[in-house]
Amino acid sequence: MDKIKIASAAILCGGKSRRMGFDKAFLQNQGEWLLKRNAECLKEVFEQVVLVSNSKEKLAAVEAFSEFSVLTDETPDCGPLGGIYTALSECRTPYIFVTACDMPVIHLPLVMKMYDQIDNSQVTVCVHGERMETLFAFYHQSCLPVFKEQLSKGRLQIRAEFIHLKVKPIILTPEEAGNAFININTPQELAHWEARRDERRE
């Protein structure tokens, strides 16, 4: 599979993880660090994969993460939008692809489908049903001024200013979406996912 050279992949891992009870950057599944597995998966199609965190030190404590560059949030406590802004500010590629550290499935064929349809859009994002997956999307560097203004106003919903951007929706059927957008927010959801994974291995 050819690598995507016009985009860097950024995994957001700076959330407060209140419902989980511990930092989701340290989620493990079957003895594997979920963050490391996702980063290695993305490395198959992106030349650069970065981790965006509220603290470099917390990730430095785990040797398994050491092969990946860590970017520290430029706008702390601003949620995922702050992480996207940081990645756009520090990555030199025209685009970034954004995902979150709590997503147990990185569906590379879907990433490639989105990449193939970018055209000249500023945001390329999957939509299924009535849901827009803003944390599984490509963002162009030209989004920076819009996001900077948005952050200054405290408008932290990622899509709040999409009206000012050229957005390319990738419309998916339920079958196409599958389990690509599952995320793990609670210990119960983690246990459920682990049980499902065990069932698939049997």
C-alpha cells in the first residue's frame, strides 16, 4: 500500500478521561497498548505519525511510545479542537489526518477512501446516519485561522465553524461504517470490547 505523503497522522491523547477513571492514552487490550497499536497501524499508510498530548512527560514514561513524536497541546483544556489546532500548527504536511486514542479499530481502507476523495477540500470527514465523525477526518493547513478564531471565542465544538470551510462529506452506509467509529469511554465499554475481541478469536 502506497503511503500518503501529503498528510501526517495525529492521534489525540490529551483528554481528561473522567468516565474511564484513568487516562485513556494508557488503555490496554489483551496486554497491548491501544495507542501504540493504533500508531503502528497508521504508520503503514502515513510517513509521519504524531501523538498530541497535554503532557509529553506522561507518554515518555512508557517506552513503547518512544518511537513516536509527541506534540504538547498549544491550547490546553480546549478539548479535541485544541489538539487538532496543535497538530496543524506543528506538522509541515498540507493535511493532517486526525483520530483519537480511544478508538480500538483503525480502518485503513476507509482512510484511503477518504484520501482518494479529498480533492481541494479543507475538511474531509465521514458521515453516517446523522453523525459526522470529526475525529476521523483530514484537515488542511488552511483551517488554522478559522480554528484559531474559534478557540479565541471558546467555541470548542469542532464543527462549529465548518460553515466557513470547504467540507467534503464522505457518506457511508451503516454497513460501510461498521465498527470503524467505536470508541471506548468507560470500563464497561472496555470490558465489552475485550469480550467481543475474544469471541472473534474463538
